[in-house]
Amino acid sequence: MLNTILKWLLILCTASLLVNGLLFAGTGNRTLLVNIAGNAGLGVVLALYLGIIRKKQ
């Protein structure tokens, strides 16, 4: 169950990162950089946590 939730969160984080990247490329708005950095950080944390969970099983 936890694996499924983390996978969906990782997918949503990746999609949000892509959308914010496209918006930043189109508008050049600096506030979107904060969203991009937050999404990237959250994605890395989720990916590491998924890797740790899979190694324990």
C-alpha cells in the first residue's frame, strides 16, 4: 500500500515539475523557480524512500 502511494506521489511530483518548468520557460517568472526546486527536492526524497523500502523487502 505504501509503495503505491509513494509511486503516485512521485508521478505527481514529476508532472508538476514538468508543468512548472514549461511555465518558467514560457514566462520567465522567478517565483516558479521555488516551485521547481521544491518539486525536485520532494521527488528525490520520494525516490530514495522508495529505494529503501524495496531493499528492505
